[in-house]
Amino acid sequence: AQSVAQPEDQVNVAEGNPLTVKCTYSVSGNPYLFWYVQYPNRGLQFLLKYITGDNLVKGSYGFEAEFNKSQTSFHLKKPSALVSDSALYFCAVRAPGGATNKLIFGTGTLLAVQP
Amino acid sequence: AAGVIQSPRHLIKEKRETATLKCYPIPRHDTVYWYQQGPGQDPQFLISFYEKMQSDKGSIPDRFSAQQFSDYHSELNMSSLELGDSALYFCASSSQQGRFSPLHFGNGTRLTVT
């Protein structure tokens, strides 16, 4: 079964420092991976996706993610964190088969950026 | 750009009552998904519809039903509500023409069952 794991419940980083939010995946076949961000009382906003091609994927708000097949990881990164980046981040994988693009989410990582 | 619209934003119901949540997808999106997010939890897939037909089913209780209408909007009907149904309910939409197109989520309906 397809799944993603986010090993950290919370990540703390100082403003201006680089940030990494970790995600590992377990899939059979080619992985289709996504990152979403959720602000309090809001829906999930799409940040970026990896389908195929370049291992470094660039997304919204200066975020990027690196697909690493050997380590089965898809970590979210940003070179310089902003206080406004503080939110809940979800890694997701597209579920196999079926007629839809249904996503299976990880448990989420709360990113706290201190000024 | 138009986004996914959900109504109502907040809903308070008592146990054993019924509730109807509505979702209006992004124009030209043909697929709608419903997710349930409990407090401090990740979103759990409930059900999806493609071209007005149910396309996938997740952990949706038998007390819940949903449908997609001819204008592609969708409604989630919840009966015999229980305290445990209190959660944030998200609708998302996508276009199947873009096979790996991302899901676009609405801001959710917060359901509180008392």
C-alpha cells in the first residue's frame, strides 16, 4: 500500500535560516508525491509535486523539494524561512489505480518559525 | 482565480440530527473529493465523484452519503450525527484531463456536534 511518513511532529527554525521538513514514502511503482500547506482554519494549499523528471522540484512561496529515490524521501526545503511560513505541512502520495487522483496524506509537521 | 467554495463555513448540530455540506468545484473541474480532518489529525479520504458517478470510496460511514450533481457541485449528507463526527470537512476538486493534476481544496466546513 502507498503511504508517506513525516517523522517530525514539529520543526522549529529561526527566521532567515534554512528549513527542512522531512517526508519518506513507501510505494509500489513510480511515486507521485505532493506537498500541501495548511494555515489555521483554512484548507490545504498545493505547494509542489513530483511526477517525473528533475529531482529538485520548485514550488510556491520559494519552497522546493528534493526527490531521492535511493532514500525514498521527498523533503521540503526553503533556503530562508519567514515567520509567515509557520503552518502545518502535509506530504501526500497519489493512491494507486482507480479513476481519480485521490491523495493519501502523512500525519503532518507543524513548522514554527521564530522571529 | 476561482477556488473551491464550501458552505457553510461553520455548522453546529446536535446528536442524531442531520447535516448537509455543499461543495462547488473550480470551473471545468470534473472530479470532487471529500475529506474529513479530526482535531490534530491528517485529512482522511471519504469519497470521490467523477462526472457525477462515484469513483472511489474511503472511510465514509454508512450514515453518510454524497452525490455530484449535473453542474458538478457536490453535497455530503450526514445523518444520525455523533459527537465523533465533529471535524473539519474538506472538499477538493481536480480535472481528470490532467492525470496528475493536484487537488485544490476549499476552506472547509467545521462541523460541531453537541
